[in-house]
Amino acid sequence: MTTSFGQSFFFLLAGIGVIILLTAKYRVHAFFALLIACFIVGVGVQLPFASILIAIKEGFGRIMQSLAFIIVLGTTLGVLLEHSGSTRVMSKFIIKQTGERKASWAMSIAGFIVGLPVFCDSGYIVMSGLNRSLAKRTGSSVVTMAVSLATGLYSVHCLIPPHPGATAAAATIGVDLGKLILIGTAVAIPGMIIGHAWSRYAGKKLPYIAATNEHIDLGPGPSTLMAFLPVIVPIILIAINSFFVLEKNGNSFLQKIFSVLGEPVIALSVGIIIVLGNFYKLTKQHISELLRESVEKAGGILVIIGAGGAFGAVLALARIG
């Protein structure tokens, strides 16, 4: 049955509007909001109900096939970096290099680096204690410092794998992850700089908010080198594999090695193995708790991304594009 452009466009907007309304106002979990939007768009453009169900299942399955392992392993790496104190060590190192007078710059850079393997919300929570203590020592506004940290974390989160949005987009349109890391970084750096500039500008117009005296005992952390390695090594492995892929006629032993190590799943696994050496004290029970926390965090992300894939499959079936 042929559907007019106006009808298709109306129900596309209706589906998007329902997602925003349910998630933003009524706090409905995004999985259910996306699922409801699938049926609103599908039924609205007169697709057979059976076809809608098939598209939802296939779209969900394709996204899981492409992203499930990457997101679970990326989340695990982030959790382990948090609990080992590696994120704190990386942040302190960057602050030492920039100086306390450029504290807000330091937080933007720290957010950018820490945000590579860590989800922006987790990274913000982990670094908030350091953020407050630095604001207190330097006399900076917590508002300016918080926005600087947030924009550094978020610029990476939106543009660079293994974060879900960038990774999902790459899987959908068939983009090589190594190339996306390089180009995403080139776009994320200006984004971080603009975000920092805005935090300084907007912070001047806001009343000064001092840091609290709350003390957080973060415990011992690894060396600077060991703190950075779990982040740097996976990125290098993926990037090297991407460069080898450009060599169409290459088939060397080294290329075969990096074609395995440079696969995102393997590269992230290498990072996880490295970060396990950063723990001051690690028992079997502790490992079990950390891995369970990682899987639980990843599960919530996966169902949302899967539902997004289902919504995309319905849109593709409806030929709205």
C-alpha cells in the first residue's frame, strides 16, 4: 500500500516525539519508548503488523551481532579503570603538566583522555572528587570546572569508539573503526576546546560557587605509565590494524598479527588484561563483583542500542528515507 510523503513524515515526527516525551518527561526507559515508536511509525505508514515484528527482531539482532561484545568489554575496561584508581592517576598527571592556574583546561584534557575508554557519566562521577579538590586549591568556580570536565568527556563519548553512539553509527553504515577513531579525534578536540571556552565565558556570568570541604579517600593508585597503558594500547592496536587495512596488497606476518590484535574485541581484551595489574589488592570476590557490575552496566546500554536498531529497521522498511 502506497503511503504519501506527508503521512510518512508526520508519523516519523510522531515516533521521534513519543521517544522524547516518554524518556524526558515521563522517565520511561528508552527501550520501551523506542519499542512503542516502532509500532507508531510502522502502523502509521500502513506496514503489515507481521512485517513490523520481523523488522524489530532483525534490527535488534543485527545491532547485537555488531556491538554486543565491544560494548560489554568497553564497559568492563571502564569499570576496572575506575576501581583501580587509574582514572585518578591520569587526571593528576595532566594537571601537573598544565599547572593549577589552568585548572579548567586540565579538567577538559583529563575528561578527554579519561573519556576514551570510560563512559561520560561514569568518568564524571569518578573524577568529581578530584574536580572539587582542585577547584578548592585554585579558587576556581565549581561550575566552570564541572562544565570543562563534562565537555571533555562528552566530546569523546559522542565521536570516538568504543562508545556506543559512534560505534553504532559505524556499524550501521559500514565504517572502519580505526578510521573513525582518527577522524573522530580530529573533530572531538575542537569540540572540547569550544566547550572549555564556553565554560569560562558562562562561568563569569554565574555567581561564584565554592567547592565543598568533602574529603574522598580514593586509596593508592598505579604508576602514571600503567594508568595510561590500558587506554593507549587498545587504541594503538586498532589504529595500526586500520593502517594495515589500507595496504590492499599486503599480506605480511606482521599484518596478520595486527589483524587479530587490532580487532576491537581483542584490543579491548588486551586493555582489560593490562588494567588488572593496576589493582593494589584484588581478590576473587572483588573480581567477581567488578565483572558483575560491568555486565549489569553494559546490559542497560545494550537493550537501548538494540531497540534503536529495531527502530532504524522499521524506518528502513517503511522507506521513509
